[in-house]
Amino acid sequence: MNTTLVVACMLSLLLASAPAPAQPGPLRFPTISTEALDRSKVVLPDSATGSVTFLCLAFRRQDQNQISTWLEPVEREFGGRPGFRFYEIPMMGTSIRGATRWFINTAMAAVIPKAKRRWFAPYYGDSQPIAAELGITDRTLIHLFVLDRNGLVRHRVSGPATAASLAALIAAADSIAR
């Protein structure tokens, strides 16, 4: 018998009997350490532990309209229910420093209601490793993540909401909360 044929048959049997590769589990949201507009320390996902958390990342100033298509209906649906949190994280980048950062934060705080400042936390660090870990390739879209009580990503969407995607998000969040 041909040695090559024997080796090929043995290799085929070995591969056929090998267990299938494990499916990846839920992704733990990467650590983002920043300060909310109320000056409280925010370290995600740890600051979200114990709650189902909607976490919205935006990379551009003009993304507020996309964010509103999600967060306004989500806050209406879940805002009065215990065990839910809503963080908005503008990914500002590392180039903004000192007085400019203070000015931007002050301007944002002036237009954000005081009760929501705790949940609005601009990130002035390097966003590239976070985007890479989350598989974000399009920074022209907002990225909304639903984390379970342990900081694991259980649902995610990008871009502006549609009726169907919003219904799916609400159903996913309800399911995660159970």
C-alpha cells in the first residue's frame, strides 16, 4: 500500500474524531476607565456589575442623532425599572488635553441634565485597542452594547435604530434581565 495514502487516511480519521473547536463564549466588555460628567469615577464593565447595562460608544460629535434613535426609546422602556443602567461614552481620543478637555466637559455638562451626568462619561484614552477588541471597524456608526450583570456582551447593534432592530434590542434586554 502506498505510504502517502496510509498517512492521508490516518490523518483523515484523526481529524474526523477530533472534537469541534469550542464556540467562543460571550465577550467581556474591555476595561474603560474614565470620569463621568458628575466627576464620579467610571471603570467599565465593573461600574455596571449587577445591572443590565446599555453602553453606547460614539466616535464622532455628529453621532448624537444615531444615539438618540436608541437611547430615547430604551430609556422610555427601561428607565423606570430597577436593575438597568445606561452609559453614553463619547470616544474623544488622546489628543484632547488640559484646558481643552475641561472646556469640552463643561460644555457637555451644560446641555446634559444633571441627573444624567453620572451616566455620561467621555473617554480621552486610546480608543483603538478597545475598538479592535470589540470588532469595531466602522467609526462612522455608534455601537450599542447590552451587558449582562457580569459585564459580558450579550447583544450589540450599530448605526441608527430601525423599528425591527429596536424591537430585537428590547427583547434581548428583557431576556438578559430574566
